[in-house]
Amino acid sequence: MELPILEIKNLCTHFITPRGIVKAVDDVSLSMGVREMVGIVGESGCGKSVLARSILRLIPCPPGRNAGGQILFSGNNLLSLSEKEMQKIRGGAISMIFQEPMTALNPVYTVGHQIAEVFRKHQKLKKRDALERAVEMLRTVGIPAPETRINEYPFQMSGGMRQRVVTAMALVCQPKLILADEPTTALDVTIQAQILRLIQDLGSKLGTSMILITHDLGVIAETVQRVLVMYAGQVVEEAKTEDIFASPLHPYTEGLMNSISSLEEGQNKDTRVLKEIPGIVPDLSRLPAGCYFYPRCDRRMNSCREAVPMLKESKPGRRVRCWLYG
């Protein structure tokens, strides 16, 4: 049996603030296999990005700290490695595509210089060889005239071009795992589709696993095989993508599905129906007693405000954190 490429066990990432302890990632577990693509979805403030940065140990300490758990990558616990060992893994075995390419790229260096630096650091190439490889990477991600573009600065490129550059940098060392944090948020739908197809094709060609973080359920439906739904730092539901869309179990997942606009026929014309989830994500330093989703849930019971439900398997291959399922 093939070992998982990544196994997260009961991970907790907390921040110490003047208002108290913020449980940004609260007892999260995840196991994913080689070549698998897993999606993490939820509203802003649910802990998705903190989870990704925790895997690469990019959380500043202080105020952040690991409060428990394990992150096993190819059998090695990343939390027990030295900073020097982690530097070899970042950008090498594990790469991250950050949410906003304009902030991920250094504005005072050309894109060619920045891609070449990855080759020089991880593969010890000379400057000339690294620049030649950088040109090849720009060509691989579909940037026209890469020999010219390599000398341009990030501000001289469009948003789609910059996202392709960031993707190229993430794929330089043919990583085993890519963490893609909202890689298409600021792009129009046409460019979104191109970038997602590019990431999928290159990931499949290189045999790379991927965690895709997004709030866009349409992106999730087209890209990943399995979905984790996060709320207030916790995983509230996990299932195969088709099962999530066919029959969401947790009321929060159901609310996310219902908040997607759809066209329904009524009175001889199309009407757009949109249902929002009432309220907002709770302050993670002042979490409610019991189920964290209780104040916003339209199916709440007395037991929901008494204790936090455990994440349990409700059906084969499905886990849910809700008192409706015992």
C-alpha cells in the first residue's frame, strides 16, 4: 500500500493576541495520496491560508505558534526539522502559489532573475544556466516571447502573466506537493480557466499532489477529487467532490451551496435566487460555546450549544462535525 504524501494529525496553530488566544487552526487532520488534488473551501477567516502556511512553517513566531499535532511529509515530521532543513523543502519538495502574485513577486527584480534564483538555490546552477532554464519555464507556462519577457519587471505584466510567473516558480524544482492559495482570485473567468488548466496539466505531467485553497465552489467542482470544508479553524465536513455537491451534510456546507446563484424559471422569466448564510464567521478569540456554527445555523438544537461535536465518519469516505449525525 502506497504511503500518503502528506498526513496532518490534529494540527493546532494559535496566535497570541492582546484579546486572547486565536485558534486559527483547531485540531485539523488530513491525509492525501500521491498525485491527489484536495480542495479546502470556506469563507474568509476560516483558517484555510493559515493551514497552508503552517505546513511550510511560514507562521511568524511570535505571535503565532504550533500548539500541537504533526505534519508528516513523506513520513518525516516537518515540525521537528531545523530551519535549515525546512529551507531545502520550501520551493523544493513543497512549493506554494500565493494568493496575490504582485505581492509574491519582488518589484525591484526582473521575473527572470527571480525564477533563476530558485534554480540557483535549489539546484546550484550557474547564473547563465539558471537564466536559460528560467526562459524554458516561462515557455512551459505559456508566456509568449519568453526571451524578452525574462527581462521585464512584475509591474510590466498583466495579472494573468504574473500568475503564470508565480506558477512557473512553484514548478521549478518539480515539487511533490503544491499548496495553491487562491491562485485565481484576482483574475477574470477566462484567465482563471487557463491558469487552473495549466496547474492541472503540469501537476499531472510531473506527478505532483496539490492542495487548492479557495472560496469558489465552481473552481472546486472542476479541479479536485476531494474537499475539506473549514469553518472557524475546524474541518466541518470532508468528502469526495461529487458527494459534496450531490448531498452536503453539514448545515454550513449546505449554506455555501445555497449561496451560489442559480437561474430558476418563474412567471415566464428567469429569476436569480440567492440565499445567504446569516451572520459572520465568529471572532476566533471569542468562540461561542458548543458548535461554532450554532449562532448561524437554521437547524440548531439544544445539544449544539452545549458541546463541540467531534469530526466523525457518517458514511464510508465521509466525515462530518455535526450533532445531526450523532
